[in-house]
Amino acid sequence: VLVGTMRSPQQLDTCRKHCFYYIPAERLQDSDFPIRYVALYQSQYVFGAQAGVRYYGEVMKCSAVRRSAITEVSPRRGTEGNFYYRFDIREWKQLNRPIEAKETGFVRDFTRRRNSGSARKRNTAFVRP
């Protein structure tokens, strides 16, 4: 499971509404693939009481695209030509019990799927590859 950080409530809403996630290609390595699931991490700094991992989804398609091809979210100036991975998600599912946030400053992380459903805190749910 790829765990990606949401930069803002607007980004979270857009990714959920359009069933996708995106990340700069430079953040992933060949050994990270295949990615079968994506979970969305909401930091305490940005989301306050709504922090943690609350949503996850099954990856239907992964595409390497230029940032300008991700039209649902406006790119930051200067990133339009950068390569990103776009993950099309079957549907976002909400966890019955959110995984609490433990700030570590990561932009992406990985976990084993079996850990993510039963863990109560982020540091017990996620392991580094």
C-alpha cells in the first residue's frame, strides 16, 4: 500500500471525487512497484482533528504522465513538465476506524495491507520497505 500525503483539504476532496491519486515520479523507485492500493494520509498540521489515514482504494491503473496532464488539480508553477504517476482508483473506501496521525514529515510511505486495517496509530500500521 502506497501511503500518500494530502497537501490540502481541496486536494483530498478532488482526489476522492475523481477517484485518483498522483505523486511526483521521482518519489517512487522501480522496486516500489507494483502498487496495488493507495491510502491517503491527512497530516495533523493541515487537517487538525481530521488527521490520520481515513481512506484507501484499489489501484485500477497506473500511468506515467506529465503534471500538465493531471487537469483536476492545477499544477504549481514550474511543475507542468515534470513526470508524475497517476493512480486511477476503483473507489475510495473509508476505514471503520481511522489510523491516528503521528507526524513524521513523509511525503510517501508504504505498509502491508494486513497491517492497515487493524492498526490504531500510524507508526504501527506502516513499515518502511
